[in-house]
Amino acid sequence: MSIELPKPIDAYFAADRNDGDAVAGCFTENAVVKDEDHMYEGLAAIRQWKTDSSLKYTYTSVPFACEDKDGRVMVTSRVSGDFPGSPVDLRYFFILEGDKIASLEILP
């Protein structure tokens, strides 16, 4: 099933199949990512977060729902791979700034 995502979010999920540089390119200069109770601030930290995640696990993420929720865009995605508990549905809460992501929080 295919859903229509805002362009910056669609770009993020496409980049997530690549590397840290591709993912970091989706974010504003001072963006913040919160994932697994850790906070990553700025492009260098976001790049490292993605690089480390890719070294630790191989996974795919397939978005299947998208809605605006209190000024944020919530995308629910099925994530499957070689990590404990796979597959899992995760909620991605995005705050957009123009054509970039200013904030991303990933929750189970």
C-alpha cells in the first residue's frame, strides 16, 4: 500500500535506505532527532545517529499511515529487520520547516 507523504518526509524515508549523509540532508541545520531515549542535535549528530543505526541493524521501513496531529505530522511505519522484536510499527512525529525536517521523534 502506498501513501502520499509531504515531500520532506518522503525524502527522509527514501534517504533512510541509504546512508547518514543522505538522511542528514533532509534536516535543517539545527534539527533535533529523538530516538530510543537519546537526543541528537544538529546535522553532524544526526548523520552519526543514522550511520550508527545502519552499522548496528539492517532494516526496512514502510510507512502506511500519515496524519497531522497538533502541529506535527505523524507517520506510522512498519519497520522490519534483524533487530529484537522485529517487525514493529513505529510512530514518527515530524515538525517541518519549509522543505526540511526541523524535528523528528520516533516512538513505539
